[in-house]
Amino acid sequence: MVTAIFPAAGSSTRMGGGVNKNLLKLAGEPILVRTLKTFSQVERIKFLIVAVAEHEVETVEKLLSATENLKSWRVTIGGSERQYSIANGLKLLPDDAEIILVHDAARPLISVQTINDVIDAVEKFGGAIAAVPAKDTIKIVGADKFVRFTPPRRELVAVQTPQGFRRDLLLRAYDKAAEENFLGTDDSSLVERLGVRIKVVTSSYENIKVTTPEDIHVAETILRDRNGKTT
Ligand code: CTP
Ligand code: MG
């Protein structure tokens, strides 16, 4: 079965306001709740693990207890870096979890389709990540702020979550990163260090990470469009 881990223990610095952005409401419903509800619609997912700051554990447990139609869940305490929050989540894995998905709680617009596509690719290849083709040209820039080179755009993707892995690979990757003090900006980069090939699954540009205040408006607009289509 599949277990999903949701890092939600960040400090939301770029959002401002001094509150956990994952608890802000989007069209009336907290971001974290929206994210968990979508994952709960996926048949193969049986367990959800959420990492939040220590002082929010109780609030979040109450919030999730009051939410209907969620798969079984546990809340744990996050760490000072996203990677440490996920490492804490990994300690709560059920014995029968063969595939682990990691998904930023702050990506509430994820679709059931993309989640299933990532799980399918993990079953086939061992590791898979959601991504979209890079829209912008990306340049490698030196510390002196001069361009070093321009990688061809057709080879570049912007990486999102979910990122999924066979349990043994992800646990080995996290052990190795801890031993070697490696801090990555995503989970795949830890697994890549084992020499494992990671499959890229094409996702949607709508799967934004709510990061700055204007992202709230963008996300609400996307939700409104979606609702307009289904009613
Ligand atoms: N996250 C976490 N633990 C951390 C840092 C981040 O669980 N120590 C989570 C965030 O809560 C978020 C996800 O990882 O759901 C992606 O991180 P990001 O969007 O960077 O959120 P924050 O770190 O909270 O925001 P900022 O970088 O602006 O402070
Ligand atoms: Mg951050």
C-alpha cells in the first residue's frame, strides 16, 4: 500500500503574517485540508502523515478530526528544515507501506490524476517525480552575477511534488543523507545520490506551491474555474 507524507512545518516566511500558510483558507477551506482530501480520494493510498510545528500539533489534530472522508492519519512534529520534517514523518511509516509519496502540504491544487500517475511510475521504476516543462529560460549564474552558461530549455523541467519512491530506496536515501550531512531541496535529490534512476511524470502548471500572498488569489481563481466546469 501507499503512505503519503506531508511536510507542513515551515515558517511561511515568504507568505508573511506569522502564521502557518497551510492553515490559511482557500475558498473557505484550509490549504492542508484541501490537500489531504485530494490524496484521500486515491484508492491505493491508505495512510497520511503530516509534519507540523510542535505548537500546532494539537490544533491540526483537532482540525483533521473534524474533517470527514480522510484516510487514516497521524500528525508528527516537524524539523528546522523540510528534509528533517520528512525524516520525522518516516518514523511513523506503517509496516505494510511499500510506496511512500512526499507532497508539500502547500500544493493544494494537486490532481488525483497526477497522484495516480506518480504511483504508477513508482511501481514500474522505483522512483518518480511530478514536473512540468520549464517555461522560462534558466541560466547558471556565478557568485559574481555573470552568466556561466545556458542549459537548453527543452532538457529542463520545473519539479513539483508528489515525489514517490519504493520504501527501501527512500529510507536508504534518508539514512545516507543524514550520515553525510547532505541537505537537498527535494526528496528525489537524496535518492538520486544512491545512483537510482528517477522517472519524470508530466504534471500540471496548476499544481502551484502556495508561497507568496498573490498565490492565494491565483489558487482561488483556479479553484473557481474548476468549480465552474463541474457545475
Ligand atoms: N516545510 C516543513 N518543514 C520545514 C520547512 C518547510 O515541513 N522546516 C514544509 C512547508 O510547510 C511547506 C513545504 O515544506 O508545506 C514546502 O516549503 P515552503 O513552500 O518553502 O514553505 P515554508 O518553508 O514554510 O515557506 P518559506 O520558505 O517562505 O519560509
Ligand atoms: Mg521554505
